[in-house]
Amino acid sequence: MATYLIRRLLIAIPSLLGISVILFTVLAMAPGDPFSEMATNPNVPPEVREALRASFGLNDPIMVRYLRWLSAMAQGDWGFSFASRINVDDLILQRLPTTLFVVGSSQILALCVALPVGIYAATRPYSVFDQIANTLAFVGFSLPTFFTGLLFILIFSVSLDWFPFVYRSDIAATGWRWYWEMFRQAIMPITVLGLFQAASYTRYVRSAVLDVIRLDYVTTARAKGLSERKVTLRHITRNALIPVVTLVALQMPAVFGGALVTEQIFRVPGIGSLLIDAILANDTPVIMAVTFVFSCLVVFFNLIADILYGWLDPRISFS
Amino acid sequence: MSQVSVSPGRETWRRFRRHRLAMASTVVLALMIIGVVVGPWLWPVAINDIDFSAQLQGPSWSHPFGTDDLGQDILARMMYGGRISLAVGLAAMVVATIVGVLIGAFAGMSRKYADPVLMWVTDLFLSLPQLPLLLLIIYLFREQLKAVFGVEGGVFVLIVIVIGGLRWMPVARLVRAQFLSLREKEFVEAARAQGATKLRQMTRHILPNALGPVIVASTIEVSSAIIAESTLSFLGLGFPPDIPTWGRLLFDAKDQLDTAPHWALFPGAAIFLTVLSINFIGDGLRDALDPRRVI
Amino acid sequence: MNEQEIRGLVADVKEGTLSRRSFIKRMAAVGIAAPLASQILAWNDVAMANATLDYKPTKAGGGGPLKMLLWQAPTLLNPHFASGTKDQIASRIFYEPLAGWDKEGNLIPQLAAEVPSKANGGLSEDGTVVVWKLKQGVKWHDGKPLTADDVVFTWEYAADPATAAYTTGAYKDIKVEKVDDFTVKVVFAEPTPFWADPFVGVAGMIIPKHHFGEYKGAKSREAPANLKPVGTGPYKFAEFKPGDILTGTRNENYHVANRPHFDTLEVKGGGDAVSAARAVLQTGEYDYAWNLQVEDEVLKRMETGGRGRISAVPSGDIEFIILNTTDPWTEVDGERSSVKTKHPTLSDPAVRQAINLLIDRDSIQKFIYGRGGTATASFVNEPKQFKSPKLKYEFNIDKANKILEEAGWKKGWGGVREKDGKKLKYVFQTSINAPRQKVQAIVKQACQRAGIDLELKSVTASVFFSSDVANPDTYTKLYVDMEMYTTTQPQPDPERFLNQFVSWEIANKENKWLGRNVSRYSDPAADEAYKAAQKELDPAKRAALLIKVNEIFCEANVILPILSRTRVAASTTNLSHDHSGWDVDSWNIAAWYRS
């Protein structure tokens, strides 16, 4: 196991380097210019713009820029934002806690809803409960988050006036009030994201449980006289978890990367909105830093998933 | 065992027919497809007829689905846009599923280099930032595709490739995970012992058992492709802004949600019905293909 | 309107038979923005008025928090690096210029003791020297006094090309001298009619020498004060998270008595315009939201709750359509839409005239922009006596059909008109923005009825307005037949604004499509009038020349103005605020109060 882990981690280094080359090339070739506002502003002479481009090294060939980025990154220098003129790592660190909190909680919420509902629905396929759960799940992923988010705002903020819909990263309160205010402002984005995610998770869980529920070993376990509860939890769920683990591993990087649409609707100052602002302003150092960390997480959680497969189903071997 | 003589295809169809929800869904989906194809002839109202005197009207005899903020008939718009939404949704689903299943299956079967390489490709695609990539694709390929396939055809091909090409990764990961587990199961070992080739093990023994998550993933894919199409048109990558696809109708309607809910209700319901029926068809197919299931 | 008529009006104002306000209105109607109109009056010794907010509170502080919502979030706070309005608004809270523009275009002193004029000796007769007297007793937030050294330093800082300031255009060709501790002299290289650019308004914020002195030139990006501003403004800096939130507290030593009213200030960014309006008008979570480019129907409905209201002030921004008279589909010397080519159909003036008749401006204003714009076909609509019969706007499909018919464009297959095998089929491009897409739909439908087929194209704003040389979809490339966008007046003076109508600014490959004349159309008469206006010191004569430039382009139906845009903001009902279309929204934030 240990050698396997070390081998996988060693493979991860060249594969991340390869990914970073491609990311950098895509960003460098994508249309857009970080100083376009300067170019269309008649008050700024072209020399100034050229001087600025030169000072940020934008006129060098892509390969030179990539190597410069790589060597800086290796020394822990994440780059310098064109738009905000501060260090990229400062920008990311300002946004990280909010994203981890909002997107992380929504993932937990999604799992807390999807696992019990999906399992219970699968043990009684085509029952009333199953039908209702399915229909709600379909509604859930047919409606995009921009729509459900707005619906929530109209109901809970505008009509009922229960929750604020502008998320503030610094709340002017202390103690219990702080927690209460935090809860009030976070509940809508977390619910919108969580339920959207839960809708698809529920379908996957149900389908995975249905796949194993009629297998012979489950019948055997029942025949042995094990309680239904034990059969469901120990024998069915564990074997049905493989697709769920895959999905959760797919979603984990998003806990860092943020949720673009939801962050935009509720003005959550997370990494997702940082990324979209950076993309719209062609602020390449920020885009590169965020996407590179994101890809590291993608690779890392893929590895975690593989290890979990081995634990869930000991017959799976990678050696 | 008296039906041994019945061909597997016919047997599947018999089992599928007995799945009532699946049959009903097939009918619903067929009706929707007929509706968007034939509908514009039966309801010959121009999709872009602007009538400021009939802004945001609710459903009535002259406008069964109501009107939008320029007084345009929503029913006519939905039938016109539905062709594109349904075609994009289904085609992108097929592309994403096929690519995902192929990559996932090969990675999951391989015990040598194919797995790490294919997983690297998957990781790469997962980490690409979509917006700059899309802008790059528009910039590089739009004119060429337009020249080859014409305006609408070019956009259609581009959208299907883009949506399918950027969304196959979850399917691939899911299929690979199923394969990793299934390839070690007794029935596959039995097939291997009997000398079944790798390809036969894959297509005959493992794949049918790995279809569960694939079907779920592809139904989710239909709805996200319909929505994604509308997002693309905001980047200038999709169809021209005056073509009312369902995702676009839903997006346009959002600011008037409190005063004109009908505007959002009909396209929302159409997407929902599509997803619902495709999903039940998928369930029916799986039940019909799974010999263990008694129907 | 010619010089004589302008002079007549000025005389009326002097005699008191015409109010100042109606003078400015009349000048606006002929395309002369309020700031220039005010200058005409000032030149003729009619004192500048004051249309700023009437300030009621009798003591500073006690107003609680002021919460503003900018749906585009500020990303930096150095006023000379501020690239967009969002950053300019944010930095204006902490920094102040010598003078700012109110909503009627009056120059209001802020750090200056008075506005220079001929009467007080501030303006030289030859138009090359301006003397500014600073207000005394102004303190920076750290307690140090503001002196002429800071003003001179601001010039040195912004004029240095290595600093790469966005405001450098206002400073690079001038000299600034310190006369005494509270007087500076600005010397222009040439007679300059529009002298109120350096140290005024958006480009004019004064920065402290003792914080930026070491960070001039190439080191400018390292200055700690870039992120922690120390200014003279009514609020002191507290915290800033780029792209998210900015907070400030009341400046106890503010140089205007009894101001500011609010104890703290918060500027939150992000989201979209509709939900920003919602947060002010419907839920009252925020007090003020800016630049609401939202369909007016939506805003009106939100206002019915009575929690907030909308205010709109005129600005120099014009939403218009360009008809391309060059050929966008033929490449000559590596560029399309080259002036060496002629558009196969749009070079026919009859076709252009017909298209101008197919724009339903009244409906566009009434149903889409509402208070966000005023319909206009030319710059000459009101008042009646100056209305040129050639330039009135009209929506008339029958007339358009008749004109096309007479010009020999006959309806062919599919109802599209054609002549000599050339069809009236056009690609109509704009940026992605809901109201613009609706205008596209309205124009397309009317054109269809006149036998003109439009293919609509929309480009994401970040590409459309970029200057990417390699991208064919930018607005300056004009690789389409028709294009629509808003051109904003970067300065209160129209001179630089109108350089989009001169031949030497035509965008082409040689100047990397950075030329300001996107339409590619030119006329020697317009060039001549423009050049004369650049040197003309008498504002009335100058205005007449600039009006002429406008008229030439509108009469040719190359530029089809649709709306004169206003700046729309939302505020809660109890907030008294003061925003201006000639300066940033926060220009007079010290005077805002809650009743």
C-alpha cells in the first residue's frame, strides 16, 4: 500500500506539470487583454500601456512566461494580480474561508439528504416515498441554481423578509449574535447549492443501492437472520458506495473552487466569484493560480477515491 | 425456460413494455418531439412578432402560454426553441455518455498504462477553466465551422461538441470505478476462465452491470446540456440571441418571476418533463436489460 | 445652432430672461454637455451656480452606517490606477480633487478655495495658465496638512510614464509650479479651452506626497498606500478586500463643517444590477446602488413597495448604431472594413436613410430603457425653434419602404430587397446585455417589414470592448455591417468625445484598431470644424463648431443615435444623495445624509 501511494504521488508531479503547461497555454491564447480598458480610454497614451505590458512581462513568448511562472511558483511566489495590484496568494486567502464554509456545508447537507433518502427509496422501489423522492430530485436538477436562488430570494427575502440575500464577509457583531447573523445569511446559498447537489446524489445512491440489493449475498445475509437494518447498512450500503465516493471525489475540488452562479446571486465573496472576475478582467495570474490549485485538488482527490475503492471493495487491486 | 427461442432483443422489448412508467415516458417524449417538429405548422404565430400592447400577459386563448415582455407569443417561441433544446440536450447527452463510457471502460479494464494516461486526461479536462477555454474555442473555430456547416448547423455542431466534450468526465470516472470493482467479480472471472476475450468481457459481462450510474448520469446530462446551451449563448458561442431556446427563455424570465411566473413556468416544465421521461426510459431499459429483475 | 444664437442665449441669461437651467437644457439639446454649457456662462462672467445637495444636518456624525452596493466590485484604491468607474467611486471616498462636477455641469470647489475664473485672476487671457488657490486648514487623514507640494507631487506622479497611471493623459503635457504653500500654477503648452481637466473630477484626485513620494515611477505598485489610502476625504479607510468589501469610518477632522453625516461607510461589491436594485428598493438591505442598467419596468415594479426610489441624472453617454460604409466581408491588405473598400449596399445613402427610419426609438425608450435614456435621432431635438427639419427622428416603415423602392431596391425571394444581385442582408452586432438584445429584436422586426434581413450577433462584453488585436469580434474592428454600443464621454468636455468623427482617428490595422473613429466615415468639413474647435478659446464659438461636427455625421445617417443615456441609481427613500453624470457617484459623498 505504502509503495503504491508513493508511486502514485510521484506520478502526480509530472502529470501536474503537464496540466499546468496546457492551462498556461490555453490562458495565454484565449482572447482578451488585461489592459483593454486602457487601450479604449482616449486619455491614456499607448506608450504607457506598452510600458505596463513590458513591466508585467506580457510581451515575452509563452514559453518564457511559463518558465518564469513555474520558477516563481516553485519558490512560493504565486504572482501579482493585474487588476488589484496585490499578491495573488493574499487575494485567495481572503476568499478561502468563505468558500470552504459555504460550499463545504452545502456538500455536507447534500450528503445528509441524499444518503438516507436514496437508500430508503431504493429499499422500497416504486413505493409512494420513492416516487415523491424521485419527482423532487428531477425538479431539483431540472432547475438551474440561478433560478432556484432567485426563487429563494423572492420568497424568503422579499416576501417574508426572513433572511438577507447579500452575503457579507465581515459581520459587525460578536458572540452569539455573530453566529446568528452568519446562519441567517449563509442558509440560503447553502440550501440552494446543497439541494441541487442532493438531487443528483439521491438518484445515484438509489441507483447504486438498487444494483446491489437483489444480489445473492444480500439474500444470503437476510437468510442468515440478520436484521434488516444491519443488512442495509453493512452489506448493501458499503457495496453501493463506490459511485457515491466517485462523485464526492469529483465534487471536493469545488469546495475550494467555489460555486460560480450561487456565489454571484448571493454575492458570496468566494473563490468562484474571484475567478469569474479575474476571467472577465483577463487577470491571468489570478486565473492561473486558482485553476492550478484546483487541478492539484482534482488529482489528489482522484487518488483518495482510488484508495477508498480498495477499502470498500478489497478485491480491487492496483498493483 | 420455455422462451429460449425468443431473441434477446425481442425479450428486452417485451420486458420494457411491461414497465408502465417507461412506456408512458416514451409516449410523452415522443409527443414533445412531435410537438416541436409539427407544432409550428399548427400554431402559425411568428416567434418574433413584437406587440407592446400585449406585454407579459398570462395564458389566454390568443396566447395559450402567455406573452413575454415584448409581447411575443411564448407557445410559438417554445415550439421553435424546443427543437434546438431537445436536439442539443439529446445529442450532447449521447456524446458525453459515449465518450465517458469508452474512456472509463478502457481505463477500468486496463492493468497497464492506459489507466493512468486516461485518468490524466480526465483530470486535465476537469481542471480546465471553462470560460477562457470556451472563448478560445469560439475564437479559433467559429468561422471555420460556420463555413462548413452553415450558421445554424455550425453552431449546433460546435455546441454539441463543446457540451459533450466538456462534460464526459464524471461518466468516465463513474464507469471506471464500476469496472474496477466488477472486473474482479466471480461472474467475470468465470467468463475469463471460459476464454472470453477482453472485449467480450467488457461489452457482454461488465458493461451491462455498470449501466446504473451511467443512466443516471446521462439523464442529468440532458437537463444540464439544455441549461448549458443558454449559458453558451451568453458568451456569444450559442445560437443568435433571438433564438428562444428553453434555457434562454428561463433565463430571460427570471427578472419578471414575481409578476409573470407563467413565462418561467412553461419552459421550466418542459425541461422537467424531458428529464423525467428520459429518466424513466432509462430506468425501464435497465430493468429490461437486467435478467435478474423479475418483471 | 450657430455662434450667434448661443451668444443671444447667453445674453438672455445675463439679463435674467432665461434661467441658467433652461440655458443648459437648450445646450444639451444641441449636443453640448452641461459642463461646457456652464463654462460658456462662466467665460461670459455669469457665476457658476451650485446644484449640489442642500445639506440639512447641523452636526457631523450620528447618521449610523451608510451602505452602498456596487454590483461591479472595486478592486483597487489608488485613484490614479483606477481603471473603471467602480474603482474611481471607491477611491473618491478617501481622496478629493481640487474641484468636482455637479449634476448640472457646474464646477464645484472641493480642495480649492474657489474655482479659477477670469474675474478672480485664475485664468489667463491667452488660455495657457490656470492658477488654483487651495483651501487652507485641510488635513490628511494622518493629521499632516495639505499643501501645494502635494498638488505638484500629484502632477509629477501621474505624468511619469513609468508610473503607468490611467490619468496620465491629463498631466503629461502640462507644467505645474508651486507659487506659495497654498497656490499652484498650471501651465499648458498650448492655449487650452478645456482647462478643467488636471486636478479636477475623476482624473484629479490629490494624493499625499509623504505617502507616495518614494513610490513614484516604476516602484508605484509597491506603495502600501495603494491598498490603505490616506486622503483628505470625508471617510477614513478601515478595511478593504479587493473585489468584495470596503469599509470606512467618519473623518472627525473633515474640512467642511458639520460633515459627514454617517459614522461608518460600507461599499459591497459583486452580483448583478437587478439584484442590486432589489437589495435597495425591495428589502432595504442597502442604502444606495449604482449604475442600474435594468429594464425600467422591473425597476418601477420594485419601487411600488415604497422602500426606495430611483434617480436618474443626464450624462454624456450616447447609445447608437453605426452603419458601416466600408466592406466588412472583403479583406484588403490584411484587414476587413478597410477605408479602401466600399460597402456594397450600405454605401447607398438611401439604404442608410431607410434604416434610420426603421428604429422605433419611442418604443425603445418607453418599453426598455424608461428613465435610463431619452430617445434621440440626432443631437438636435429640443427646443422647437432649433429643430432641424433634416434631423428629426421618425419611425415610419412605409416611408422606409418607399425610399428603398425609389432607390431601386426591389423585393426578391423571401421578401428581402435586392438590386443587381446584391441583397439587403446584414449582420447586426452588439455586446451581451439584456436591453441591447431587446433593441436588436425590435430593430430586426421593423427591418424585416421593410425587406431588410438582419442576422443578430452578440459578443460577450469582455471580448467586444477589448483591444485584442487578434480578435475579430472587438467593436473597433467593425467586421460587421451594423454595430450598436454606448460611447461614454470620458471627460465632461466633448472635444475628446468627438474625435471619433475625425479622419485621422479612423481605426485600422496600422494603429492596431485603437483609433477612435470606429465608423470609418470621414468628411473634410468635419475635420476642419474639429481642428478649429481645438484652438478656439471662446466657448460659444467652440460649441458652434462642435455642433457642426455632430450634424455632419447624423445627416449622413452613418451614426444613428438611439438614446442619450442617463445614470440611474437607486436609494432608500430616507437617503438624500447627490450623484452626477459628469463625475463619479461618490463625488459629493460628504453631503449625503439620512432624514
